[in-house]
Amino acid sequence: MKLRTRITRGLGAVLLLGGALLSAVPSAAAAEATPAAAAEAELIPPTLEEAFYSDPWVKLHWEPSATAADTEFINILADGKQVQRLDAKSDAGAAGRLPVYGGSVNVDTTGADPTATYTIVAEDAAGNKSAPSNGLVPIDQSVPLPAPTVTSAVIKGDDLTVTWTPTVSEADFVNYGIVVNGRDTFAIVGDTTSVTGSRTFVVFENADERTVVVNEGDLITVGALDSNGLRSPRSEPVQVTLG
């Protein structure tokens, strides 16, 4: 009888323990739902799109993430070290937009290396942080592009054709400005090395307009500006000839 009691108690304990274990182990459906819920709760960092350096500032521009509405703070990191912290819903940046909606900010490089890799970390009200964003090394805007070289400036009939060799740039595109006699802009064109237009054109100065006629012997220069904000000096002037 005692043995039976012990067995009964033992079985009861095993059954009770087994029941507790079974109740503690989540079902397959619950196990599948848990990672999804956790993923939804995670903050996604903004996308860092541009980084420029112009002494003494590093200027960053980013676009918001899918969890921007849950972001309370934007943390700016240089080589993994925090150098600035923004209130995402009250600190409007240089672009006039709140950081939560994406925007720009100037980072004082007094305590940060302008050659560092910059990243952004989003943070919610509870202090939870996202993974770091993609990293960018700022482009130094103090380094000019090489000047283009004008190869010809020819009048044929009523048209002026200017050709040049391009600058060297790593940007997505480059605009060129063609200037007559160091003063009047004949044309602004993108990603090309030649332009043809009427040698008679109008320029606007304040509220006034003035007609310019390009003649033989006038001087043509070309300057470049790329999409990274880098400029070149103007080229050496070339005299206009008749074709």
C-alpha cells in the first residue's frame, strides 16, 4: 500500500510536472508569431543619403525609415562614437524639417573627425535603439574640381558653338556654365562637352534685362559644378573665332 501510494504520488508529480512543462512550451503558432511581433517592434534606422564636409561642419542628409513615427531621438555617430543627439520631433535641421521626417543637420567637427564614417541610430522614448544606418565618409567640398579646358568657340551664322574637355568628378552628374567676357552666362548645361545656341541672348540683372551679342574676339570660359556640390575654377579664356 505504501508502495502504491508512493507510485501514485510519483505519477501525480510527473503528470503535474509534465503538465507544467507542456503549458510552458509555446505552441507552434505562438512560436511563429513571436519573431514577427519582435520584428515589428524594432526601430529601423533612417537612410543616410549625403555627407559633405566644409570646415568646420559636416553636413548630413537622410531620409526617414518605416518606423519614423516611433522615433524620438536621432543619434549621430562618427566611427561608432556619438557626436550629436537630436530630438526627432522638435529639432528642425538645416533643411527646415524635423529629423523624424528626414532632413539635414550640421555637425560641429570640433569634437569629430571629418574623415570618419558617419552613421545614424534611431531611438524611441523607452531608450530602445535601432541598428546603425548605412555609413558615409563626408565629401570634402573645399577641394575644387579640375577646371575644364575650352577647345573652341566658333560663330557660324547666328549661332555660337562652344566645346570643351570635361572636368574629373566622381559625382552622378556635372553641370557646366559657359560665360562670355567673364560676366554674361551664355548657357548652363549638364553632362555634355559642347553647346550650340544663338549668339544673341538676354541676361537679367536685378529687375533689368540686357541683350548680349557675342562677337569675334570675345572671351569664353567654362566652369563646372557637380552634384556633390564641388566647383571648379573657370577655364582659361579662349577667343571666339568665325567659322
